[in-house]
Amino acid sequence: MPELRLARIPDRTPIKIAIMVLPDLHQSLTAYADAYRETYGETASVADLIPYMLQSFLDSDRAFARSRPKS
């Protein structure tokens, strides 16, 4: 089989995680979902937004990025 330039695509199977949040955080997340709707004209639930919010947070944490092994 020939070598391809594209590496093997990593596992993209979603994993469900259930969390409990305090009422004030839930209120903030709901307000963020409202702001998202007002900004983009599209409704997205809190559950839909959280994975992207977490990914954005992790991507922006330079100390965390430096501590991770290079892939």
C-alpha cells in the first residue's frame, strides 16, 4: 500500500459527558446562548455550545499547550 501524505484521521467518535453546574453558571451559559442567537441569528443550545467553549478555552491556554507533548 502506498504512503499517503495525509496521516490517518483520528477517532472522531463523540463521547457523552454529563455534568452538574451551579445555578449562577447555568444562568451565565443561558445568557451566552442568548447572546450567540442575537449575534449570529441562529439558536444553539447550551449543550451545543459547551464543547466549543471548552475547546476554545483549552486552545487559548498557553501554559497548558506548553505542558502537552508534541504530536
